[in-house]
Amino acid sequence: MVVFRNDPCGITCIVLTYTAVFYADYVVIEWLIIPSLSGSLWGGFNAVLFNVLVFLILMSHARAVFSDPGIVPLPSTAIDFSDVRAGQTPKKIFDKEGESWTVCQRCETYRPPRAHHCRICRRCIRKMDHHCPWINNCVGEFNQKFFIQFLFYVGVAAVYAIVLVCISWVVGCKTCDISGSYQNGRIAHTVILIVESILFGFFVLAIICDQLSAIFDDETAVESIQKKNNGYVRVRKSKMVLLSEVFGRGPMIFWLFPCHQGSTTSHLQPPQYDV
């Protein structure tokens, strides 16, 4: 299911993200590789490699934006939650498998363990970590892999861009008029690229560390803040098992690609109760 939020903040952040990515690609090719490394196999190799990174950034970001993060489906028929609202029945109900399901009064449906309501998406999201304006979507059970991939490739591209800046200035500019405006423009674009790379590099590094910590602790950001998990009983798992639940159970090489790799998701349909 393709989803997209009409959230002004999220849409603005997406525009800023794509602007920054395309600007970095423009500076690397037009102001670094062509003036310093054009005509060499090394220059062509770096141009192709950097654009592969840009492609992976755009693909993983698009998958994170448009993928279903784990929206809890609404019931086909309306459910009467008047007793729950009146406080006559508990909000927590156990299904036949012993899992703790809760009632979301905003969605007016049952939600599985570790699902939380997002006020921006206006739906309950399975294993919701947080709502990220940079992807204009929630980070949840189904798209966390793409979100982390996006962060990883942005970080790699930021480091790579700084390395290319250093190489281009060591090699020198073959086509520049040192006293002309071209050299001044090259300096200006290079400085902006370095600042952008440093800012985005540290930004995504911090978020990646936060995401990995949440995976290894088996605790989403929402659960960490609320200090509860809706009755979910954690089972001790190895780090590889926890990573495979996010990135897929296939070969690890496929963890790098923005594609689905088999689902570890349990049943999605809410339990049936007479309320």
C-alpha cells in the first residue's frame, strides 16, 4: 500500500532533502571531478561511484517515504467502544494467543502489541519508533530498514564528498583560470559542500546510533519514552536475530539494497471480540 502524508513540514523536509542531494551531486561532478580528474579512468570511476550512492539514497528514501510503515488495518465494520470510553471495560484485551491487544479510541479499533497511534498519520503503527519529517512518514515495522539504509548512504556520500574535495584540491584544477571568477565559484561551491557534508554526516550518524541502539535493546523510541510496551514480553535475542528482523532473514548482502526480503510479521488482523 502506497502512503503519502499531506503534511507541510514533511513535504518541506523532502524538498530540502532532494535539493541537498542533487546539489551535492552537481558540485562533485561539475566543480570537483570535471576540473580536476576529467579525462582519466580514476575520474570516471569516482563519478560513477558517487552517482551510484546518489541513486541508492534516492531509492531508499523513496521506499521509506512511500512504504507502509505498518499501519494497523481498520475493521471492516464499526466496533462499539462505548463501554471502553465509559470506563466500564478495560482498554487492554488479551487475544487467544495470549498477546496483549489494546483499544485505540482514536482509530476505534484494536491494535496489536507494540503498536502506537501517530497523531500526524492519524493511524496506529506497528512497532512505531517515531514520525520522521525527513521521510514524511512514520518509522515502523515495515520501513525501518529503508530508513536506516537512507541514513547509511547519506553518511557514506558525505564522507565520500569530503574525500573528493581533498583529492581535487591536491590534484589541482586543470581547466581553471586561477585569477578568474571560475576559481572563486569553485571555492564557494566547495565550502558549501563541505559544510553540508559535515552537518548531514553528523546528523545521520547520531540517528543511526539511535536506531541501532533501539534495535539491539528491542525497544522503540516511543516505548523508551513511555517506559511501557503494551504487555509485550521481550525474549532475549542475539543482535544478529534482532537485525534480521529489521533487514530480512536472507543473505546479509541484501541488507544493503532497498528491497523487501521476506516478512517476519505476525498476523495483522485484530482479534474478534463482542464488545
